[in-house]
Amino acid sequence: MMTLMYDELSMKGFSDAVKEDPIVFLPVGATEEHGIHLPLGSDTIQAREICNLVAQRVNGIVLPPISYGVSTSLRDFPGTISISYDALHHFVRDILKELVRNEIRKIVIISGHGSQVHMAALRSACEEISEMSEIRVILLCDYEIAYRLRGKQGIPSDDGHGGVIETSRVLAFAPSLVSDDRPKGVDSTPDFFVARHKKGYLTEGIIGDSSRASSSLGIQINQYVVDELVKAIKSVM
């Protein structure tokens, strides 16, 4: 099977593809800090590559990624660009409306960024469009799948942002963008405390020991995520 890239299709190519009732994938990422060792676009890289791999398995079409998300708590770190809930919600809603207008009926949104407000904006947009049209939509942050591996395969159970799993995944997708200087960090935010900004609590900007990451582990994790996503998609689409 092959993956079609939405922005590389001609008008005729798109019209022909729509006749096959394709699944259209929207990768959503973020531009935010991931420690001193990972690129600011880590979430976008992961979402884009996972969409490409999954689409290949289901004859899907992949839209250009959205590279900005709601990253409010990380705004104090250098490089982070956070947009508002409303901006993300309205942007994604409008994209979905245009897909529906173009007779797309199956849509999968995969986010590489999983903050609660970010995901709430995406979910609200999906629900709004679902109420207006007969479409099937799947929405998830792929870390909802990847984090099932915490406590397995030598991955610490408390691994998180920029840690073993994420560093390994980016190593598998874009090794040249990962620094050899890989820190260890913890999140010391008090239980139940709503921290306006995380810089004072998130040492090194990450959660976990990134020095334990490897590209081989990343390949295994990414394959697991792809396999689970394919199963989920086939069960409802």
C-alpha cells in the first residue's frame, strides 16, 4: 500500500482519491522545549511520521502537519511557542469543515502533544463537526498508546516528557536532530497544584533519564504505536 500526501495531489488526483472513500490523517504537533537534547519540533516529527506509517497500512492520505499547539505551562522555556485554546480549536474545526465539504468522511487526528487543554481543543472541534455531518473521526495523542509500555522493556514507570520513550522515538525518526548530551530530569510539581508555569518544577525541562534511550527501542515503540493504531482504525472505519 502507499501513502498519498494531500498537498502533493493535483486537483484530479484528489478527486480520484476521494472516490475510494479514503481515510485522511491530520498530524498535530507543537513547538516547545524538550530539554537540551531534543528539537523543538519533536511532537510534530512524531505525529507526522506516525501518520505516514499508519496511512501506508490503510491507504490513507496525510495532510500537512499543524506544528503549533497549546503549551502554556512550558512558555517560560526558550523556544516554546504556545497558541490559545480558541486558536487551535477554530483552526482544526475549519480544516475539518473543509474536508467534509470536499466529501471526506473518515478522518484520523493524531497529536504528538498531549496536554489536557490542547487535547480538549482538538476534541471540541471534532465533536462540533461530528454533530454537523455524517463523518467518522478518531482523535488521540499517540502517547496514550506509547505510555502503555512504561514499566516494560526496561522503561521506567515514571518516564515522561522528553524522557526515555520520547528520546528513543525521535532517535528512530530523526537521529541527526538528537544531541548526545542527554540529561535526566524530574517533575517536582506538588500534587494537585495547578502550576501556571512549569520551569520552576521541571528540572532540565524533561521527565525521565534520556541517557537510557536508544534508536532500537524507539523503533520498537513506534512499531507498537502503529500496530495498535491500525487495529483501532480498522475496528471503526
